[in-house]
Amino acid sequence: MEFTPDRVDSTTRQRVVRSILVDGPSTTAALAERLDLTPAAVRRHLDQLVDDGAVEARDARKAAGRGRGRPAKVFALTETGRDGFDQKYDDLAAAALRFLAETGGDAAVREFARRRAGFVEERFGEVAEAHPDLGPAEVLARVFTEEGYAATVRESPVGEQLCQQHCPVSHVAHEFPQLCEEETAAISRVLGRHVQRLATIAHGDGVCTTCIPDLPGSTPITMTTKEKVTS
């Protein structure tokens, strides 16, 4: 098959979008390094993706101790950009849940959300046994990644954070937050501790973030820039 310039550009833009999906909001420099492209080439593709409405530029959070100067922009997927990933049946799913809410009330929707989140408890033990080298949060990240969430684990000053770069049900969860709530409850049950959702894609955040605090009496984790990728 002969690749025309337009086709090559389209394929490269798909790689850029996929990289932002998997790794979260990213700078031009980070994308260039991950994709083995020049920063100028990445900027060209990002400009086109911004024009298409698939990506938006955001101000990066300024890290403590950072020197003077304007922080680099990060590029994040918009709702339009996420539409190409696993969300073809959102309208049907939302309509079905509305019908369930009308006929069975909140309890019926809650039970549906609980059963849907059952994959967390069903898969956790199996994945932990198959990968004894992984910590509990890393096992969760692998379980969620296998379900299409592109999850990673990051260290935090109080423990760890489970970060889901993609949510295959985010459009529906925007209207029915019970889906997010029952996922969080399932995470809490398999870990045997309280966890807290800090951000969700369904409510406009770039990443779904769940705080997993250290157990009382454990040694605190020192914040680093290391990220454990379990995809």
C-alpha cells in the first residue's frame, strides 16, 4: 500500500492522540520524546488537532521549586477527541439507564452500577496471583487497563494515586455518577481501606484520579516524578 503524505499525517496524528489518551495531558516535548518525533513535527500535528477540536491546550501546573519563566503548555483530549475511543453506544446506554431510573428508581440504577463494577473484585485476585511482583494499586491499574481505562499508578505524599487516563463510560457517567461511585466502592473493598476520588473525566477533569492512602503505621512514600505504567 502506498502511503500518501495525507495518510501518513493522519496516522501520526492518531499516534499523538493515543499517546495523550494513555499518558494523560502532555507537553510538546514529552510527546516528541515518546513518539520519536521532532518538537516541530509534534507542534504541527497538535495545531491541526486543536483546530479539529480533538485536543485543547491547558496551562501546566507549576511544580514547587520551578524556576522563573512561563510554564510549558500541556495538551489534553477534549470530549470530541475521546469520542473515537470505545464510546459508540453512549446514547443507547444512557437511554437504557434513564428507563431503568424511571421504572426502578435510584436503587435499580445503583444496583446496575454495582454489578457493572463487579469486574474489579472478579479480576483483582486473579491478576494478583498471576503477577505477584505487583503491588495492590498496580494490580488495580492492570485490571482497569484491561477494561479499557488506560490506568497507571503514581506516588503521592500520602500514598498512591490510581490514574485512569481514559474512561469508556465517561459520557454516561456524567449523567449517572453512580457508575463512578460504585467503581470507587469496589476499589475500597478489594484494598480493605477507604479511598477517595479526587477527579473524574465524567465531570470534565483530564484524568480520573483515586487517592489510595497508606495504611496507618506504614512508611510514608516520598514524592518523586516516577510513574509506574502497568498497561
